[in-house]
Amino acid sequence: MSDAEISTMMDSISAAARMEGMSGILYIVICVICIWAAWWALQSFRFDVFLRNPKSPQARLLTVLVSIIIGYLTARFIIDYLSWSLMIKSLV
């Protein structure tokens, strides 16, 4: 292999690594935004109807965990939908 071929191959590997890094950052941002949105939406939910002591640390932890679960599932849907739409785009 010549030096030019090796340089071109290294540039393509570097570009792919950068693209993967950018995708990772995008996925993290989407997850954080969805978890925050789920937490914000759950603030209007009346946990006092279902819990004995809604101000306890356990109830607060439950709110955080439910926010993470709902936010993660929502983010996963958005990321999958984005991925699927990019796959369809490649068909055309």
C-alpha cells in the first residue's frame, strides 16, 4: 500500500469515528431532554392518591425512577424512529 492509500484510509476511519461520536452526543442529549420532559410532566401527577407518604425520600426516588423509565423509552422511540427514517431515505 502506498502512503496516499494509507492516508486516505486513516482519514475515512477518523471521519467514521467522529460521526459515531457525534451520534453518541446526539443520543445523550435526546435522552436527557426526554427524561427532563418526563420529570416535568410527572410533576402534575398526584402521587399522594397512591402513596402513603408522598413527601418521603422513597416517593421522591420513585418519581425520579419513573421519570427515567418513561424518558428513556421515549428517547429510544425517537432515536429508533430517526434511524428508521434514515434507512428509508437510503432506499430512494
